[in-house]
Amino acid sequence: MIEVKNLHKSFIDKKNTVKALDGLSFTAKDGEITGILGPNGAGKTTCLRTLYGLLKADEGSVIVDGIDVLDDPLAVRKRLGIFPDKFGLYERLTAYEQVDYFASLHGMQGANKKAAIEQIFKDLGMEELAHRKTVGFSQGQRMKVTLAQALVHQPKNFVLDEPTRGLDVMSTRVLRNHLAKFKEKGHCILFSSHVMQEVAALCDRVIIVANGKLAAQGTPQELCDLAGEKLLEDAFVKLIGSDEGVAA
Amino acid sequence: MIQFKALLIKELREAFRDKRALLVALSFGLMAPVMIMVMSKFAISQAVESPEIYVKFSGAEYAPKLIKAFKDENILAFVDVPADEKRVWQERNVEVIIPDTYAQDMVDGKPIDIILRADYNEKSLGAPLRRIKDEIRSFSLAIGYKRLLVRGIDIKLLQPITLQQQDTALPTSNAMMISLILGLYLMMGVFVSGQAISIDSSAGERERNVLEMLLCQPVSTLKIVMAKLVSSSLIAAIAVTLMLSLTTVSVSFVDLTKIGATFSLDGFTFTALLMLLIPLCFLASSLQLFVAFQAKSFKEAQSTVGMLIMIPAMVPVAMMLIDDKPSWVSWTPITGQSLLMEDLFKGLPVDWLAVLVTSGITIALTAGLVLTIAKRLTSEKVVMSLS
């Protein structure tokens, strides 16, 4: 479970101060897929970076499975599977070596690790890629490797920042099935996306962030009802209070 | 430990698969011994042989015996210069002017002024001018001695004191030039060899967006920095070892006995040199990582880290120029190793206390840098500069 409580974060420059988070609070529960929506610059990435323990909030706290990220960032990261906003691959390593590396960083070893890596390659349908160096991989293939490294240690909580961008239909379906399976097993999944249909189809609850604050939350249906719109996209635009989100 | 092992294996895999960086690292090690061999051979030939000197004589016809004496010492007339060297000697323009009264003055026993005109500041003329002066002096002395002998005077009277010079330098000290070049090369090797790997694993990783992902993992930044440090230091250490081994082989092709010198890298010297240089490899890599992590981009890292090469290039030279060195220089990193290497090359007994203190300070400095980098990697500033 991921609990975000009253997060405040400002970036102070020489000339101006940018308030990225302004009292954001939400909870992503176990056994649920929580979607996080927001226009560009709403504070999503800052929120997630605070969640990983890379940034320190000016005020408020992030608690993952009862552990405050400020107290023990390493223990929190151990419970997270992260698919970041910006990601790169080690291009001189093969896909297998790369996933193996991240599995080891999470303390896996021996036959256990080997079985987990083979399983995730099988699940994501990327056995053929396993022993190729990642240089020259297509966007979709790169996404898959990054997903594999985020999921290989079967974390209790997933934080996926737009994991479907660049994936083909088949892979997107595989990912969705995968997430649904993890959800049933009781994992907590925090999922950000700009594809409204996907959010509507996949998420149990949706959190809408705008200007560093929680704009609204609820099931996709509740949000539509709240805004008085039929489509989640229209509801989203209305709830964030501008048309800017459409361009995102 | 699982984590550190994984981090290190990954760094080494990347380093050894980066063919270009590896080539740079090892090429320095391969180049040095060849350079040392070529330069020593050249220097020895300069020191031992007396090549032709071409001088513009005027009034040569008045002093045929003097000209003959010059010729015996390979000091020849400019008119005989071969075509390919003509331009060089034309530029050097060494003139010897013999007065037309030479023969008569010689008969009369009057002093004769012979003028040697040249650019005395020109470095390449140092040896030729010395040889011309020596020749004129000994020619003049020979005539003077004969005049005294004819008058029945023992020429020993002219030398009430003779100076006997006893050189306390060990035979190996004469190989100063080789040791100087080798010392400089080893220092440069320490700094150059791991450089590409250090930059790639720090600024390079940040530019390829893999650093953020790594910082999000449950692993302390200290382990991350340590793995990177060990990997690039190891490459530098391999290059330095290679350089030393090949130099041992290449120096054996140079006949140093010609200049009365011996130079050998025996097992003891070899091990002692490595003991001095390996801690330096770590210091160099940690400095490079520190600077590269500060840089905003890969390119900036390349240029700023490149500046670090000034340290190993300048320090040993400065050490040579300063005669009265303050005592602390034998303990501080780089200067300490530089002085200890000099002693080793000279065959002097090793000051083990200095070795221990220098290495200790080097390692402490490295540890300080590592801790600073690890701390900086947790700072928000670094995270913000990721995107």
C-alpha cells in the first residue's frame, strides 16, 4: 500500500520559486490498480520521485507498506517495482544480463533468480531478445526490457509511469493481463497514463492531479458522474479545470 | 555483497565491452615502452658519437694546422656540407674567424684572437660550440706546452693542483633520462588509462538516463560509487602493469653500457613500483569520477576530466626543478610517489615509512572523495539535473 500524505514541494531557483506539489494526498491500496492522471507539469513526476526517495518533500510524507520513505528509503525501494518516466538501457549488456543485474540489486540469487528471470522473459514474450545486446532495440523492445527489470523481483508495489507508450497492441494486452494477475494476488499498482480508454478499462480507482494538488478521485465511473460527462476524457478536462490537458 | 558483486560485474562487463575506451587505456601502456626505447637510443647516440659540425671559416688559409686539428675532431668547413644538411647549418651559422696575421703572430709569439661567433642561446648549438671551444683550447695548450718544453721547463709546473673527480652516483643513476621518462609515463598512464571508463560510467550513464533508474534501486550510493571506482581503477592498474612489463623487455634492447649506465626492472623494483602506483590508480579514478559527476553533460565531463592530466604531467617536473624540497612533499600523494620512484630507479634503498605514509594518505584521500561523491549522489541537486 502506498500512502501519500499532504505532500508539499517547491523548487527554488535564483529568480523564481516553482511550487510543484501543494498538499497532494492519496492512497493506492493493495489489490487495486490506481491510475494517476494529470496534465503535463501537474507534479506527477515530482510526486513519484518523492515516492522513490530521490527528492525530499518540504512537508508531508510518503508511506509504503507502513515504512516512511524519509526514514528508510532503501527499505521502501525494496518494496517497489519502478518503471520510470525516463529510462535508458545499458547498451553493452544483453537483455538477460540487464534484468539479471536488477534482480541481483534486489538481493535475488542462485536458482531463484534464474527461474524468476526466465519466467518474466516468458511472460512478456521476449525469450528471443534475451541474449541480444540491447543496442538497436526498438522502442517497444526497450520498454519490455525495462518492464522486465521492474517486475522481475515481484515487488509488492508497482509504480509504472506510462508503461504502455510505444508498446504494440499485443504487448499492451500482455501487460494489462500481467497487471490484472498481480492485482488479484494482492499487489498494489500505481499506474500513470495519458490514454484515457486504458485508464478507464484497467484502473479500479483514478486520482486526478492538477497544480500539485488532488483535483478529484474515485472510480472512473464516479469521476464521470462527478463531472456529469459520459467519457472519462471529458470528465478529466472538466475536473482539472482547463483544456490544457487535452494537449498532453 | 550480492549487490556489490552485481554492480561490479556490470561495470566490468561494460568496461571490457567498450572496445574504444579499452583501446585508449591499453594503447598508452603499449606506446610507452616503444617511445622509451626509441628516445633512449637517440639520446645515447647523441651522447656517445660526435657528429659532423660545419663551420664557416674565414682566414682558414692562414692556419692550416688548426684546420687539420678541427678536421680530426669532425669539425668541418661549411663548403663541404652535404646538400641535405645545408639548410640546417646555414641557419645555425657558426663562424670561426682567423685573423690574417695568424702565421706572423704565431712566429712572433704574440697572442692571437680567434673569434667564434654564433647564437649561444640556441640549444642545439650547445654541444657543437663546446666541442669547438675545447678543440681550440687544447690546440692552444699543445703549442704553449711545446714552447715551454723547448725552453727546458717542465710543463707539470703549470699544474700545481689536479682535480680528481669521484662520482658517488651508482651506475644506475646515469640512466636518469630513462627513469625520468618512465616515471612521467607511469604517472600519466595512471591518469589516462582509466579516464574514458570513469567518464562513461558517470557522466555517460547520466546522459543515457540509466543513472536515475539505478538511484531508484534499493542500493546505497556508496556501493554504486565503489563499484565504479574499482572497475576503472582496475583498468588503469592493468594498463600500468602492462606498461611496466613491456618496458622491462624494451629497455633490454637498448645498450645502456655505452653511456656507462645500467637500468633494470628487477622483481623487487617491479613490485615496489606497483605498490606505489596502484593506490594512485584509485586516487586518479576517484578524482575523475568526482569531476565527471559534477559536469552537466558528457562533453563537459570529457573536457574537465581531461584537465586532470595536468597533475601527473606537472608534478614530477616541478619536483625536479625544486632543489630544496619541503619535507612534506615526500608524503603527499603524487609528489611522494614521484620521489619514491626516483629513488627506486636510482637503486637507492626504499624508505618504507614514506611508502606507507604516502600510500596511506593517498588511500585516505580516495576514501574521502568516494564518500563525497556518494553523498552528492543522494542530493536533490544531482537528481534535478537528471532531467
